[in-house]
Amino acid sequence: MKLNLKMFLPRGLYGRAALILIVPIVTIQLVVSVGFMQRHFDDVTEQMTGAIADEVVFMLEAIARAPKAQKATVAQSMAQAFNINISFVAQAESGGDHIWFWDLPGKTVISTLRRIIPQVYKIDLITQARKVRLFIDSPLGPLYVEMSRQRVSVRNPHQLPLLMLVITLLMTVIAYYFLRNQLRPIAKLAQAAESYGMGKHLRYRPQGALEVRAAGQAFLQMRDRIEHQIEQRTMMLSGVGHDLRTPLTRLRLGLSLLPEEGDTLALIGDVTDMERLIDEFLAFSRGETLDEAAPTDLVPLVARVVQNLRRIGHDVQFDTQIEACVLRCSEAAIGRAVENLAGNAVRYGTNIKLSLRRTAKFAEILVEDNGPGIAPEDYEKALLPFSRLEKARDPNKGGGVGLGLSIANDIARTHNGVLILGKSHLGGLQTLLRLPYITF
């Protein structure tokens, strides 16, 4: 199994910036601590231990040269001169060296003492704090030697690493504070772009470094151009729709004065279809503007759509096992999307079913029918505006202009959701409107 390091790296901008800042600092500290400090402390400790070991060796040699009656006197006088404590013990202590496993300078002390004083058979650095206890074979028998730990190793060697750690943490906090100020404009730009992608107009002012300001200014210019184009398109579609209503009204009035014969009834049907198409154009032009998002319960919203369809004579089933399903969304927009999906279903099928279910992260509205359905290779095309697919969906049979699914898809994406087409178990088309609980 190949290990992917990206899984362990932070995904956010702040986390990655902190990683870029902290990793070099920690690496430098480790290199300095291990490569320089430890080597320096080992050398100093070895020199200090060697000096005191030479004194002990000199004392042992003096004891060996002294007459037997004066050996004890010579030993005490030299120990007093070297500022060490000695005593002769009746029985040699057994056991190996005593040292804590984390005492790195102590290991250097022991190795140096054993190298210079071959007569030593035990070294104790634990029994008495800040003391070095040696047990040596001397001409007068087992000799106990005690000296201060400060004479053989560096005093307080932890102070420099601790000082480096404190300074490192302090400088890291200060550097991260300034780095956060540089990253905050980028985060605000990303938030503004994400909000605009979901249909919200978040107030944004470029700030930060020159490059970030340039990107923010480019975003504002792009947003203005998009809004201007949307506004122009909406005004054009609305104008075309309203302008076409006038001649259609005159045609309907003129046809109403003619006898109700076959040709007249066909023309009236054509005028009705044209009015319906214009209504869809106007609905599409209004689809760009959403109401303010608010907590909305989808259960009564879908039930209201079902009741409206039943009221005009359609056989529609409503299946849900939940009492409430509240999410933050535009109630009018979601209602329009459900109406479009349900209207598309009753247009082509006779057995219609709407379902509402809730998962751990999503609310799902399912619309199914027993109509002709859509081929799987045409699912993506069916979601495009003004798409016309099969002959079974021609406008003379109530097929519409091809905006119902497109409007529902736009509303789903605006709410950070998705519209999924599939095969219904009733035999026709299945449309799934999936919305996250937190959409805005």
C-alpha cells in the first residue's frame, strides 16, 4: 500500500502557511541542538572530567609512592588540596554504574573517568544529587571518592535549549500573527467568490499585498460584468415576453369573434401554447433572483405542491417518513424547482410520486413518473436551457420550451445542491433534488 503524504498535510491556507513557517524553524533548531550544542557540551564535559580525573590519578600515584605509615595522611592532605572527599571502606560495593538514561553528559563523564582511571570499578551519579561518587581500588583498599557534579560537567546545560525553545515559540507566534494579516485578505477574497458562486452578493473591498489587491480588483470587475450581462439578459427576455403578449392578445380576441370550427379551435390552441411558452420565458428570466435565505420546512412546502396538483385532477402520491425537514434556503426558489419537476412529471406520466427523505447531511426531494423517461446519454443535455429531446416531448403534446429542468438545476446549484436524473422504478423519469442542510 502506497503511503500518500498529502493525507497528513493541512488543507487550509492558514495551516499550510503555519507548516511552511514552523518546519524550517524546527529543523534549524534540531540541527543546531544536535550538531553543535551536543558536540560542544560533550567536549567541555570531557575536558572538565579529564582534569578532575588527572587529579585523582595523581593522588593515587602519590599514595602508592608514600611510605605505608603515611599513605592515609598523604591521601587526606591531597584530597583536601583537590577539594574532594575521600574515605576508605572496609568492603567494596558491588553493582555497575548508576546513571539516569536521559543523562547524556553523565555518559560522557563515566566514559572519560573509566578511560583515565582504570582502577575505578563503580561510578554513581544517582544516589546523591549533584554529586559524583567513585569507588576505586587503591593500595590501601577500596577507596570512596566524592566530588561535586559541577566540577565534571557543564552547569545547567538545559538553559540554552530552553532559551532557544522559548525564543523560537515567541518568534513563531509573532511571525504567525503577521502572516495571518497577510493571509486574511486572501481568505476574504475566497469567501466573497464562494458566496457569489452561491448567489449571495457579499460586500468585499480589496486589501492586503499588491498581488492580492490586483486579484480582488479583477474579481470585482468580473462580478460587475457578470451582473451587467445577467441584468441585460433578464431585461431582454422580460421585454420580449411582454412585447409578445400584445399581438397574442389581439389574436385571441380576433379568434374569439370567429365561429368555433376546426381551424379556429386549432389556432386558439396554438395561441394557448405560445402564451404558455412566454410564461416559461418570463419564469426563466426571473430565475436569476432569489429571495433572502431563511429556515424553511420542506415537508409543508412539498405537500403544498402535491395538493395543488391533486386539486387540478392529477394522481400524485406523497411519501415521507419525517415530520419536519428544516434547512436554510429560499422558500420561493425551492418551491419553484419542485413545481417544475412535478409539472414535468404530470406532463408525461399518469402515475406520479413525490418523496421527501433526510440523510445525515442532505435533504432529498424525489419526483418519479411512469412516462417515457429520458435516455441515460441525454441526462446532461436535458439540464441545458431550451433543450428538446424526444418526439414524445414535442410542444404539441405539452412538451414546453425546455426550461423546467434547467431552472430547477440552476436553483439547486445556487443552493449548493445538485439535481440528478435517473430511471424511476415506476418506469419513467426520476429526478432527485439534493440539498445540504447548510446551503447559504
